[in-house]
Amino acid sequence: MKSLNLTRKQKKELTRILVALVAFLTVIIVDKIVNLASVTNSKVGWLLPFFLYFAIYLVIGYDVLFKAIRNISHGQVLDENFLMGVATIGAFALGIYTGISGKDVEGFDEACAVLLFYQVGEFFQGYATGKSRKSISSLMDIRPDYANVMRGETVEQVAPEEVAVGDIIVINAGEKVPLDGVIVKGSTTLDTKALTGESLPREVGVEEEVISGCVNMTSQIHVRVTKVFYDSTVSKILELVENASSRKSKAENFITKFAKYYTPIVVCTALLLAIIPGIVTRDWYSWVYRALSFLVVSCPCALVVSIPLSFFAGIGCASRHGILVKGSNYLELLNKANTFVFDKTGTLTMGNFAVTAISPEENKDEVLRLASIAEQGSSHPIARSIIACYGKDLTDDYAHTNVAGQGIIATKRDDVIYCGNEKLMIENNIPYIPQDGIGTVVYVAHGDKFVGSLLISDEIKPEAKSVISKLNAMNCNTVMLTGDNEAIAKSVAKELELTSYKSSLLPQNKVENVEKMLADKKKGDVLCFVGDGINDAPVLMRSDIGIAMGGVGSDAAIEASDVVLMQDDLRGIATAKRIAKKTMAVVMENIVISLAVKALIMILSALGITGMWLAVIGDVGVAIVAILNAMRVNRKKSKY
């Protein structure tokens, strides 16, 4: 039992099943050998097997009978508990009838077998659900219990909900990060596995952001809180997980409606099967027995249990890979998705600038040094990228003049450095060599002499090309919508081999383009939009499926989306689609297998070709097969 990682309740249930199974096998073996009904050699000899089997029946089935009675009192009559109760009590009634009439006693063993194997199926269902839930519950474990807040010189332990923005909290080694914030003192290693599924720890130091739900692994840090608890990452993730089960797929809704009509139909059919032929033939025993067998095999639990369980396993598997799916309906849609529309900056690209080319190449260090001196006082992303590329100590005795729309002039007595666009060169009569390239060109001159130029570009994410390639291989259309100019958009689209692109778009233009694609798509097509910025929220909401890059994505984008990639890794899109495809394949397998096997055995039972034993196997056996099939989706060894 330990190797199965069972809960206390599951261990108790398994013990009950094993005790009942041993007792049942003992009684049925003895009964078949010596015929317990004939031991006392009297007309009431059937009472001995009755009491022995009924004792086992109560041990294994008391909760089923209790649920049936309770549900009837609440107006929920026709469920699997009712069907099991009617079928098994009816089997006992037939056994009593055969005993009183002096026939060979039949029905007691079958009644016990029905409930025994039904409980085995229920145990498998609970175990499978628990196993899938663990992948999701690992996210629920990220909920912080407390926060250590600095109050003057002392540290006070309070509920995370009581901490305000701007407060300084102390996070010791081994504690969960309770709120989002910025480190103001110390450095440490964070375990982000529960949030992102990424096993590698993350090193962080002063001025770096930390998000709630991570675990501080090595050292104490002081963090300035930037979001209250209800706006924090951990709070939003918990809300997504808790609400995921409320959004059901079409397959689940179909099964719910199917069971609503199916159960009354089979109950009425069983009644007619017992009454009409019974009146005609006067052989009430045979036809009631057939009707009870029909009831047992008709129980819809294989479908009702395995279909939601398959989706639950799919959502659990996705969460294990750092992908939050907000409902099984989105998993179903993701399987059909054939158009993927991407935002560019922060989604296909890193969203940060980098020096991608320096001209002339032989004068690289001097161009970088002079540009870094000029840009060192600026906080502009382009300036930061130049200084980061140089990576050496700089002199700070230059005076800096910012020329609007042109660049920066750095002066130190007679030493002058010009760093900016072509307008700055022209304005100061400096002959320069024009540079072509996709991105922003920064020209550098020392005195009145042109030194060289730098090309600053937004870096394409390393995994972007392989992800687009995989989606193209799945016959999906890949489209990029961006606010960047035509040259940059064309270059990125060409490098990534996108199906198409649109450039120079404002946020409202993105919505218009998505609206047009939605209007033009064929029936059955599904459009996904992938984005991360706050300006992507309207498009994420309008598309069939909105996929947000969760780690660096804006709160608005995450809330507006249907799927969240916690690792900010585009490979999660292909992974999520493969998980969705596997989930839907398992769902369809379970529907076909369950209906086909049950229909066959129901016909055989109605014709009297098979008895209640095969009905039990048909019901519970199919349920167990369907449950085990559903568990395949969330196997740790499965590669997605």
C-alpha cells in the first residue's frame, strides 16, 4: 500500500474490499463444494447461505445503499447507486424466492459479486482521480501560510492578506515567498518548480523581482512588497486552478445529458423486460433475472466517471508541465486549434534590446567604448543594451547633453563624443556611412570623425523557430501581428517561417484583424492568440483560445486568457496541444469501448444468453478499463 501512495481513506477502503473479497471467496468456494443450502437438510436451509452472503453484502455495500436512500430523499432517484441497489436487492429477492420454492438457491452470490466489483471500480476511480489531482494540488500547496513583516526593528508574523504594498517582508531559507516583490537585501536561490514546472532553481539578488509561490532555498532575503495578496501571482494561480473544473467540455456536457435520459430509459426497459414476457410466459423468475442483469450492465458509471476523469488527467498533466488550462472545454478546443496568432514583442521575441551588429568589425571595441561613455547616464533600453554589451568599467567625468530626437553628446573639455541617429551626424556635419539592418542603428563619432555604428535589435526567443516549425508540421497556420514596422516584421516572419504577418498595428488593429480571421474561418476551425502584454488582453478575450505567457505576462493578459504558460516558454504551446490531442483520443476510446461493450452485453442479457456474472464483468470491467485508460494521459513517463 505504501508504494501506491494511498491516502488514509483509500487504505481503509482497500482493506474493506480485501476483507469482503476474502470472505466472499471463502463462502462461495465452500458453497460450491458442499451446497450450504442443504447442510441443515430442511426447508429453511437457504437461510444459512442467505445470512452469510448478506453479511458480506452489508460490509461491502452499506455505503451504496445509504447513498441511494439519501439521493432518493433529495429527489435524485435514477443514479448508479439506485441501479446497483435495485439490482442486488432484486438478486437477493430471487434467491429467497428460489429457496422458499424448493429450487436450487441462486442470486445471493451474484448480488455480493455485483457490489464487490462495483466497489473495486469505485476504488480505481478514486485512486485515478487522486493521482491526477496531485499534479494540480501541487499548485495548491504554494498557498503561503504567513508573512514576516518588518515593523521598525522587529519582525511580526501576520497573514499575507494583511501586508500592504511597500512593506518590507523577511523570507527565511525554507519558507515560501508569500507576496510578489523586489529584493532590497540579500541574495538566494529560489525553487520555482511548483509554479513553472521547471526543475532548475533560479538565482536572485538585490533589485530582482520575486513572485509568490516560490520557495526560498538558501539564504534570508528582505523583499519590498509590490502587490497585495489578492493581486499576487499565487492568488491568481489558485483562483485559476479552483475554477478550472467549472468549465466543462462538450463531451462532458454530452455525457451529463446522455446519462440524464439514458438511465430512465434503461430502468423502464428493464421493467418492461420483466413484466411483459413474465405475463406471457408465466416464467417470472427467468425474466426478472434477465431484467436485473440488464440493469447491472446498463449502469452508466464507466462513461460518467471516465470522461471527466480523462479531462481531469489532461489538466493535471498540463499543470505538471507548467501549463494552466482554465477548463476542460479549452483542452477540447486546443485539440482542434489550427490557427495560431502571435504577438511579436515579448512573445516571439525576448522583448529586450541587444547589440546584434557592429560596423566596422575591426573597430568593435572602440565603437562600443565610445558609445557606452555617451550612453552611461541614460536609462533607455537601447542605452542599457550598449553598456551591457561593452561590460567594462567606464569613466564618468563626461558631461552629457540629450538632443531630442537625435541622440546624446558627451563632452570633456575638447573631447566630444556623438552617439545617436543619422540626424545627429547630419546636424553636426559629420560624414557617416549609412548602415542597413533590421532594428535601430546608432551612429558613433569621436570629435568630427565618424567611428562606426551599432545595430540594436529585439532578440528572437531561442525556442521560437522550433515551435513554429512544429505547429507548421501539424498543418496549423502561424500568423504574427505586431506594431513594429514592415521591415522588422518581414525579417522576423522570414526567419521563423511564419505563414503570414501584419505590421504597424495599433492594439485596436490587432482586434480588428483577429475579428476578420474569426469571421473568415471555416466551421470547426479554432483560432488561438498568444500574447503577454496588457495591450493583448482584448485579443486574448476575443479569440477562441487565449494563451498568455504567465511568468512575465501582465495580470490583465493572464486574467483574459484561457491557457497560461507559466514558464514563458513557447514550447508549452506544442506540449499543450499534444496533451489535448492525447486527452481527446482517450475520451473517444472510452466512449466507443463503453457503449459498444455495454450494448452487446445488454442484448445478450435481455435474450437470456448471459447471466448476472457477465453483466458484472461488463459493467465493472469496462469501468476499470476506461479508468485505467484515462490514467494514461497523466503518466509521468509519457513524453509530450
